[in-house]
Amino acid sequence: MPDQASPRDERAATGKPFLFWLLVALGIIVLDQLTKLYFDTQLAYGERWPLLPFFDFTLLYNTGAAFSFLASGEGWQRWLFTGIALGASVLILHLLRRHPGQTLFCTSLSLILGGAIGNLADRLYHGHVVDFLLFYWNDWYFPAFNVADISITCGAALLILDELLRMRRDRKQAAGASDQ
């Protein structure tokens, strides 16, 4: 009896190859690093270029994580966040290799991977992450961020959406199986 392909194998065979997902991540890394380089060379630290009544380009450095978490540490946090980014990248590469045909899942992982490596490169090269996008309203300011942060956030949102859709499919399949 010939081996039958599992549904996972069929999805992998019809989806994008592993290399495609790596290229998506690489595109994010390149865009992130080019924009950071531009603003790091064009603005002085703390300088702002007003663009809209609620948005400026600025140059800020973040030694911490999201929302400047642990930014007041004495340098040890650089290596903590480096280790986390490296561990997450290895896990993401493993998942991308195992499930290349799951388009939404791999899109989300590629976005997260590109953003994580973009910020990792900053930590390794500068000792901090370069941020340059600043949204605010009157006296309220959202923490400055960059392309890598946008990519990580969008990837995380897509990962949640992928899981919700998977749960919905599983419920429908379970309901269909119980009707028979």
C-alpha cells in the first residue's frame, strides 16, 4: 500500500517554500536597518521633525524592550534581550521549516523574525535600539518605535488571528464529525 500524504504534507506542498519566508524576513530587516540608518544620520539625538499634528520623526535610543521596559538597567538587559531574540529566532526558523505551507502562520512568523533580528542587530551593533516614529496627542505620547516594532506587532496580531481561525476550523470539523 503506497504512503498517503497527510493534510500537513499537502499544505506544505502547495505553499511557499522555506526560502520564501526567509526572504520576507530579510526584506523586513533591510527596510528596518535602512530607515534606522537614515534617521540616525539625519537627526541629532532627541531632535524632532514635525510631520502631522499628531506625528513626528524623532531620534531616540531604547536600551530596554517595548515601552522602554528595563531601559534603566545597567547594561545587563542588552544581553537578556539579545538571548531572547536569538532563542525566538531559532524557534521561528524551526517552525517555518516545519510548516512552510501554512501561509498566514508563516507570514506572521516571518514578520516577527524580521523585526526581532532588526532590533537584535541594533542591540549588538549600538547597544540600544534606534527608534524614530513618534505619535502623540497634546501631552500624551506613545513610546517611539521603528519598522522592526511594527513588523513584530503585525506578526503577533496575525499569529493570534491564525490561531483563532484554526480553532474555528477545528470546532467546525468537530461539529461536522458529530453530525455523522
